[in-house]
Amino acid sequence: MAFDVARPIPPTASGNLAGLMPPVFWIGLGIAAFIFLVGVISGARSRTASLGTGAATGAYLGVMCAFPLLAIGLATS
């Protein structure tokens, strides 16, 4: 049976060709989101910093802390 170039590859049951994201990615994303929220709350409650400063700091620290899990999850998806 020859491969028909004109016919596209049928999608999987999920409707696309990409697989599901592994759980390690979602754990890393949850860690990053939690640290971001802690930064937002601490920035909003601070007398010397602002909500924006806390959000930026929390986003940076969250991504840096969760980067290994996010990278493993993206690499194995």
C-alpha cells in the first residue's frame, strides 16, 4: 500500500496531533503561579514596594524556580 501524499494524516482522538502535556509540566506551572501570587500579595501589602513590583518579582522568581519542571514537561510532550 503506497502512502498517499494528498490525504492528510488523520488526527488523534483528542482532535490534534500533539500529545497531552505531562503532569510534571502542570506541577511546574502551579509552582510558578503560586510564587507569582505570593509576590503580588506581598507587593500589595508592602509600604515601600508596589503591586507591580511584587508581580514582576513573583513572576521572575516563579519561572526561575519552576523552570526545570516546565522544561522537562515541554521536552517530553
